[in-house]
Amino acid sequence: MAVTFCDRWLVGDAVPQPAEGLYHYPHRELGIRVFMPARDIVARAFPSRPGALPRCPLAREAAASYARSLWGPSATGTAWRPTSGKFDPARQAVEALLSHAFWQRNEVIGSLVHIAQPQRESATTADLAVRFPDGGLGLLAIWSGPDERTNFQAPWAELGAAVASCADSRIRIERAGLVWVAADGVVKLEARPADDALGAWVDALDLDRWASGRAAEVQRAGT
């Protein structure tokens, strides 16, 4: 099972961070298997234009630390703050993110949820898993921007990979959300039905499969 609950906290089996761009996925019976990030499939299917803003790792790290300080098995009850100097380059964005109202409206049930799809041999990470006031579950991803050079299908497709992994584990995700964090401190939350994100992931898989098939045909024709 790729995803499960532990003390109401959503956890995944994949190793916390990709190693050299790949996830090392600990399979209970087969041992360690290496899966490619879903973002690589998505980037091929929905490429952004040159110069698109990269995702801000400091904002993602800050959100994870803040969430874990207030929710889950390791909660301290005292809100984490970015005191380290390493957050200085993105401090305005980080402070705006941590003061956003969605933290008060929803319960965080997972922070950096690393999950895999064994049949696709791919893995991904949802920045936050939340329980909404109506009890529904959602997955959120933190992105830099919004930036007109970013292919806006890409973040939804990457979220869709996480939605699909949860569905494989019979965990129903009802909503997917993007938290756009700009360097000037503007934070925008955009939410959609999870099925929209799942559809974008399926489209990415289809496009990637088609492109791979075309590349193979070209290679055969040239030999």
C-alpha cells in the first residue's frame, strides 16, 4: 500500500527526498526499487516555456515545518517560525505563506506526503494533505508564481499523480489545490475537484506514452 493513516496522519511509503532525481521506494517484498518522479513525466507532457520560475524549496520546507509543529505525531503546540538565516532569500514569501488564512480553516493531516504508483514505477510528493471543515480530504502543492511561462497543466497533473496513488490505496481525495507563492508575498490558493487533477495526470501519461512511441518509430525508421 502506497499511502495509509497513522494516528489520523496521512503517511506514504516512499523515502522522504528523491536521491539524484529519483525516488528509492522500499517495497515490502521486493526490496528497494527506484521510481522516476512523476514530475519528469509531467514536464515532458506539459513543458513550460524557458525562464519559468522554479518551485521555491524554502517555501515548501517552511510549510512542512510549520504544519508538523502544529499537527500530527510530532506536534509541539508552538507554531514554528523561520528563524534560520537560510530562509532570508524568501522570507517575505514564507511569512506571507505561514500567515495565510487556510491554516486556520483546515486541519493538516500530512506534510510532505511521499507516495508512489508501483504499476507506473513513478512517485511524487504532495506538500500538504488537509481535512476540510466538511470532512473531505485534499492534497495541496506549493508553487512559485503564478508565472505566465509555466504550463498550468503541469502542477495539476503532478497533483493528479498523488491523487491516483491515494486512490490505489482506497483513500478518496476530494479536492486538489495549488498554493501560488510570489516573491513579493502575494499568496493565492486555487482549488479544483480532485478528478480534474487526476484527468490532467492521465492526459500526461497518454501524451508521454504517445511521444515515446513516436520516438521509437523515428529511431526504427533511421536504422
